[in-house]
Amino acid sequence: MNIIPVTKDLSLKRTIDQGTADQRQAVSEILQSVRSNGDEAVRQYTKQFDHVDLQDTLVTEAELEAAYASVTEDMLAIIREAIENIQDFHQRQVQQTWMTTKEDGTILGQKVTTLDAAGVYVPGGRAAYPSSILMNVIPAQVAGVKRIVMTSPPQQDGKLSDIVLVTAHELGVEEIHKIGGAQAIGALAYGTETMKPVDKIVGPGNIFVALAKQLVFGTVDIDMIAGPSEVAVLADETGNPSYIAADMLSQAEHDPMSSAVLVTDDRTLAEAVSREVTEQLQTLPKKEIAEASINDFGAIYLAESFEEAIDAINELAAEHLEIHAAHPWDVLPKIRHAGAIFLGEYSSEPVGDYFAGPNHVLPTNGTARFSSPLNVEDFTKKSSIISYSKQALEANGKKIAAFARLEDLEAHARAVEKRLEADNG
Amino acid sequence: MNIIPVTKDLSLKRTIDQGTADQRQAVSEILQSVRSNGDEAVRQYTKQFDHVDLQDTLVTEAELEAAYASVTEDMLAIIREAIENIQDFHQRQVQQTWMTTKEDGTILGQKVTTLDAAGVYVPGGRAAYPSSILMNVIPAQVAGVKRIVMTSPPQQDGKLSDIVLVTAHELGVEEIHKIGGAQAIGALAYGTETMKPVDKIVGPGNIFVALAKQLVFGTVDIDMIAGPSEVAVLADETGNPSYIAADMLSQAEHDPMSSAVLVTDDRTLAEAVSREVTEQLQTLPKKEIAEASINDFGAIYLAESFEEAIDAINELAAEHLEIHAAHPWDVLPKIRHAGAIFLGEYSSEPVGDYFAGPNHVLPTNGTARFSSPLNVEDFTKKSSIISYSKQALEANGKKIAAFARLEDLEAHARAVEKRLEADNG
């Protein structure tokens, strides 16, 4: 890898695939058709795109049980421990309804309510990561969402992969439909004869799924459209080049569009990481993908000081940030923008992908400047509470009416004054 | 008003104006031009659309001071009290960074950080409500956003309206640009020579502003695109028909597309409210607007029981909900979906528009099913914190590597195992 000075524009921003006009048109038609024709439309698209004709899309108890045959007890134990860790972390995000009272009888507050129903999209094929199911379902469950619907495209045998079924079953997800693509998003958003609509759709998918989610946004809520994965490493001279290179490559193996970047003020470390990346790359099964990612979106930036390196890290606003420094906790307060922050050399990024507890659905493409990891709060919403007593309205009613008239809203003023008149009468 | 039974589909959903293809094309070109040509493009569009040629768009201290001449001391005092109330409420929304530790040395947490910069769009002309400035700026300030940029289209005299300037100055907003429309959104999102870009844009605007916000979403964050205003009133036989009608009309005067709905289980009340609406309507200055709203989007629903009425209210998921009942607090726990909930007959909806403290930027068009009022949290974001000790990685590293291999991500597994090898070596 080339070692280059920290430059003015460090942005990781890559163009997110917005689809072609043809793709957008096709997705729009699919959604319209599912909205009008429900299950029958979904069935036709499943025949067309997934090459299976399913009378009934709901996964049966028998399918769930059969899936367990191919998952070892050891793996099951690991999945269960991961579930516990992720639940434990997310339970700490639960927000409370609160209230404040005044002696004049005013009560103001904020009521937290759970969404009624959430849909989780699970991609088919190799992209069906069990960790993705955990990370999308658990926050919804911890929030208290009563109805969780999972959809995933059927394999050619008309089933879902064993690991998807086992993971869903371990979580207690009961409503699993073997449908995928834009037609699944349409079914989740508008409902069909056999599936009631949901209020929010989360989970990754291909370009058709992403476009469909954008189009149904407003009818339902959606999570963010994720870009390719990223890691930025901030390191001082104490950084271990072998660990840093391995972590950069673990990000690079995801996708040729993934990005792995090191920012350091130590030239010796920069050179050592560069050598390690080249060396470790050679034996990776996904060498081709990782190499493309490193060549096109990887970089080693050399800063003139550690402070400059921190500034660059904030400019990058990366999805994953690793801090390899003598005193990582001294650095933390200076980090303004990052999806997840990994401190110290034992906090390898994969620790957060499956197991530690925090969510792995994180803001990409610089959006950590204004976005957060997927969160229990994403499955709740708030309502303001306003209760004015007679005394409070008498004390403030004239002011409120005056403000309304300042905005030329006479009916607003009268609505308040009507109560004041009544009290005087 | 007609009194009709509660029906299956109560949805308030109205079609939100998505703009014509020509409008979308025009907005896309404006954004592109501002992105490429910066201030000069903004200046040309301001000449074209606002009919003024401004060399310098920044509001001066002299303009701010001059604006005070037209605002009375009384009105200023009311605005200042409203600011205090709104600040007080929003301060209670501030979230804390938290952390959890385990004895094996693991530290996990969630760090709350403020957005660096926020843009607040203020519409021109009659739509320049001072309350809207308060409600959009104060949450950002309470969150701790250091840089707040306000933009608003200039009047024909090249200035902003006095009340906009006074309100902004009272809040301490210093960077106010006299630019509007899609060109203002472009400047906020991409920056120009004289304006650095922001991270989030909030505030209402016309169709060009709404389309521009949709197009820059992703580059920056935006608030929701608001639909026409709504109120739903839930009332039992103790409801005061005169108050209820006045509150419904205060919503109806906003816009012919606004919606005011009563749901009650008491026929006598339903009939009385219907009469009151007709009567009070006659003397309203905005009679024409309110009448159109009541005719097209108003309704009085008669339920067979109070429980059925509550179900209907949850189905509506209205922006504003008023509860006029003998025991409104007994009803509150049953309300699942509403932007703001007003309890009791003295809690007229206009109380919440300017003065009480909660935000008046609320989810419309049924989106209260999954969205919240504008909130301090909207101007912050979270980063996950993950710190694994050597001991924690030794205890869990093999499980993490196994999970990585289950997902066919060998480089992930190796990144973790590299640390384990080193420990054994």
C-alpha cells in the first residue's frame, strides 16, 4: 500500500448505487402490482425471479425443526451466547416515558411507545448472514415489538437455508415468509391477504430491495440504505502492524467497494502495516476481493502529529474506527464521528460483528456525522404529552392568543379565549 | 358536518405532493448548479426567483437591530417566555453517554455526540412563523450544536421580515443567510465559498424546498417531509362541544388540506359539535380555508363504545390528539399512536403550538405509527464503544472466529486468531 500524507479531502464517500432507470421502473411496477393483487402478484414474481412456485409462503414448524440437523451443538451454543450478549447490550438502550409537573397543574411529558409491527428482510444466497438476523431482530424484540415478520427469498428447493431458519427460531421469530426482492418489500409495506403490513422495514438487500425500500418510505419507516463497509484505524507508534493489517483485511474481504484506511503519525508503523497487508493478503481465500478493495479504497495516511491524525479520523467519519494507541481512552473524548469505536489492540473489529453485543448495523459513507447504529429506539417512537389545568390556561391564555394573532391564526386565538371567557362568565 | 359510523379504513392519509417531473428536474438542476458554482449560482437564482440581486447574503447586525422597532415589548416578553418554556422541555430530552463493564475487562457503551452543524430553513412570506423558528432552532441548541445556519428567502426589499430577524436574534442565531428555495438547500448541503456545509437540514418549505431536501438526503440528514396538519379529538359525553369545535377549526384554518376529526361514543355530543363547527365557522377570517378543510378532510365519527373510539384513534395515528373525557389520564395508557397528546378540556391544541414547551414539529399523515416529534436526539448521534481486554479475547476469541467462518469470512477469523496465537507464543 502507498503511504500518503493526510490531505484536505479524506472523504470515504463512494457513490451509492441508485439503480438504473429500468431498475427503478421495474421496482415501481412490482410494488404497484403487489399493492393491487396481493399474494397472487407475490407468487408470480417468486416464480419469475426465484424459479419456484409456492402455494404457501409461510415457513412451517417442520421446516424449522429439520434445519437443526445441519447446525452443530457447538455452533448453536455460540449463537445462543451471542444472542445473550446482544440482548444484554440493547436492553440498556430502552428509554423511559417521563413527565414533569408544575404547581399550577401543568403536566408535560414524553411517552415512549413501541412500534406495532416490524419487518426484517434477510437476503438469500451467500449474503444470508445469521449475524445480520440477530442484529436486526434483537433491537425490535428488546423494544417490545409484538409482531416481527421475516422475509427471505426461497432457494430453488423452495426452502430457506438451514442457518437462517435456525437463527430465526432461536430468536423466537414465528412469522417467516419465503419471499424476497421488491415483492417482499411491497408485501411488508402494503400487506397481502396472508400478511398484514408492518410499520418499519429493516435489513440489507440487493439493489431491487434497496430501491423498493426507498419507494415505500413514508408508508412505512425504513432503516438507512447501507453503503459498502469501512474501517479506519487510528494508531500511534505502539500499534501492532500485524493486528492492524489483519483487521484492515477483514474489512476488505467483504466487498471490492469496502474501504480500509490507516491514519498514523508514525512512519515506521505505516511502512510495517503496508508490508503486513501485502503479506497477509496472499493466503486469504477472498484474496481477489480484498485486493481490489485495498487497491481502490484502501489508504495509509501519514499525519504530522497525532492531533492531525485525530482530525483526519473525524473527517473520515468511518463506520468502524479502531484506536491502537498507548492510551486509547485518552483519545476517545476527541472522537466526534464514527459508527462504532474499538479501543485497544484486543478489540479487533470482528469482535463487534457477531458477539460483543453492540449492533453491527452502522452508518456508512460518512453518515456517522449524523447517524447512529441500529438501536432499540429505532423500534419505538415518542408522543408529547400536554396537560394544562384551568389555572395554567388562565395564567397563560392571553399570551398564547397574542402569539397566535402574531402568526395571523385567529381561530387558534379564539380556541384559547373561549376557555377564558367561560371562566369569566 | 355529517356524523358517520366508525368505519374500517379511517386512515387520514392524504397524497403528499411529490412534485411534477418538471419540478423535480428543475430542483435537480438548481442543486447541481449550486454544487458546481457556489455563491454565483445562488445569486443568480435569487435574482431569478426572489427578484433581488444580493452581493452579500449574510444578515448584518444593523438589520437585526432595526427589526426590533416593529415588535412590541409585550410581544417580545411573550416570545422570551415561550423560548424559556421550550428550552426547559427540550433540556429533559438530553441523553447521556453510558457504559457497562465486566470483570474480565470488557467495556461496552454508547457515546452521544452532537452534530457539528445544522441548517434551519425558514420559509418566506406569510409562512414565516416565528414559532417554527423556535421549534427548529431550540432542540439543536439544547443538543449543543455549535453552528446553526438559518436561511430564508429575501423579500423584495432584500431583507427578511422583522419578526423572523427578531426571533432569530432572541435565540442567538448568528449566521443568517438571505437565500431561499432549492438554492438554499443546495448551499446548506454542499457549501459555497461563503457558507460551510451543515450536517442536517430542518424546517418547512414549499414543494421546491421539499424536493431539494429529498435529493440531498444522504449527503446530509433531513427532518421528515411534513404533510398537512391534523387534529383528532377523542371525546366522551363530558366533552364541551364549543371547545372541541373551536379546536377543530383552529386546525382547519391552516390549510384546505388540513384535517380535523372527532371520534366519540356520544351522539348528543357529536350533534352539538357539528352545530358548533358550522356556527363558529361563520365569523372566522380564514373561513374559506377552514370550510374547505372541514368539508374535504373533516369528519365526526360515532363509535358504539368508548373502547371502539380509542381503537379508531389509534388507527388514525393523528399528528395532534385531544382527549376530552371525564378521566383523560385513564385513557392515556391506551393511546398507541399520536404525535402529541393533549389531555383535558383546558389543553387546547394551540397551547402546544407556541408556548407550553413540547415541539410542534410532529409526524403527520399516519406516520405517528413510527415517527416522533422533533427532538434533541435528532441533533445528536451515537457511537458504539467496544473495548475487549486480553482476558476477554482469550475467553471468547475462538467462538468469534467460529462465527466468522460460519459466515465464510476467513479474514475476520484470522484477525481474531492472530491475537490468540501471539498470546500462546
